[in-house]
Amino acid sequence: MKKVIFLILICLFAFSQNPMLYAKSKLKNVYADRKTVYSIRLNNGDILQGFCVETFNDKVEGEGARFSTELGTATIFEYQIAEIIKIENLYRHSHRIYLLPSAEPIKDNYFIGNFELLMFYAGFGISDFLSVTAGRSIIPDVPSGQQISLLNVKLTPLSFPIEDIAELFSIGLGANLVFLNHNNKLFHYYLNSTLRMERTAITAALFYKAGKDDFYIMNFRENIWDLTYEDGSFGIALGLDTKFTKRSDLHFIGEIWNSNIAHPSRSAVMLGLRLANSSFSSDFGLAFFTQPFVIPFVSFVWTPF
């Protein structure tokens, strides 16, 4: 597992050092088109959204473009732009809710993240079909053999729009391997689907636990708790990711989990907020369990490329 995480980090670093990944001009792929809306972040921090009316080249100021925005037509030169991106590509976290992977692929939204300040994880996509995520905990004063490790692999074989209903409907197939300490191995297969509309994405998942153990002892220096999780059980999960009406960078995220549909009491609800742009995202919220108890959750993700 350490080798997998190290390889992922090396690949991410190699991509970040490759100058061929970056266009020489930020306006290189911007065209006059009334159907394509761009988000433009200026060097002074201002953010504008609108479609391109025309591009031009000024002898003094250099390359520039005029954008139709809610405030009127804005003339912006390339040297004033920190980042320009199509509005549909602005949100780079559609491949996940919080813990729940959506059916949409990671694609080129490679990321490095930290969960609960105690686990580092990273993910990458290969083409539009394969998505891989791996992570490893760094719980202080806990031996390596008692840390948590995970690997998730997901395929997205189908993805298409549904007229008058959804911008995109995706179906995914996946498997994940989790080590809760090195002696406790959990393996799952899952099928999920995501319906993405203008501001909201809804994900539903059905997962199956495979393996040979029904009873697990969680050890983090000491025996903290015992876990009963029967092999052959089916679980379900639902996820919601929706933007606030007036804030395209602020999302509400929610998940409902049941680890075994034969035992409705084995359920949890996660509710939180996500603040995200094209480079970073921060998640904050609370997880409610039927035992009952409540745990705060937090996650930070960096999408550098």
C-alpha cells in the first residue's frame, strides 16, 4: 500500500513539473460563442462569468477578449487573468460526495486530500472510464500495523444526458479494499449511478461485502471496539451534492449509509458544506450514527493540475 501511495504522489509531481500541460496563453482555447460560459478569475481576485463576444490582439496591451457579463461587456487582457475555465469544468469534485464515490469519473481532476487531518489520500483518472483512489492514515503514536489503508477502483462504462431531466446520467462499477489494521480486511463490490442536473447531483449505490470474516477487533494501541459486519451482506447509500442558489462555490453535501439492509439500525447520516473552486475544496459537517453518537468530519482536497 505504501508503494501505491508513493507511486501516485510521484505521478502527480511529474505532471505538475511538465510545462507542456499549460497553455502559453490563457486565452488560447477561448472562442466567441454565446453558448459557452466562462468563469474568469483576475489577478486582483475579482471573478466574472459570461460568454465570449470576441477575441483580439492589441499592439500595446497584447491578447484580449470581450465577455458579456451580468454587469455588461467587459474587456479583459490576457495579462490580467489568473485563471479562465469553462463553467461546466469549474467544479472538479463531481466524482465524489464525501465518503461516497459518485458514478462520474475522476478524468483529469487528479487530487491530493486529507481526511479528518489523520489520513492522506490521492486519486487520478485514466481516460473517462477508470478512476483510482488510495489512502493511508497517519494516526499519531499508532504502530504501522494498526493504521488504516484503502484502495478504490471504479469504472464508468456509461454516461449520457437525459433530455429535459438531467445534464448527465452515469453508471459506475467498482471495488474497494480497506484495512482496518492489517489484520482486518474489508472487501466490497459496488454498483452506483449519478443523476446530475443543473445545480444538483444525486447518487445511489448498492454494495456487497465479500470475504470470510464477520467479526473484527479494532486495535489502535488498545482494543477500542469490536465490529460485527457479516460477509455476504448488502448495503445501500444515497448522496446529495447541490449548489447554493447565489453561490456557485458553496455546496451542501449529504449522505445516508446502511451497511446491511437486513439491519436498518446499522445506518449513518452525514450532513455538511463544501467550499470549492478549481484548485481547492474544504468539507465540514457532522456524521450521525444510530448508536447514538455524533462525529464531526472535515476534509481538504487539492486539485493542482
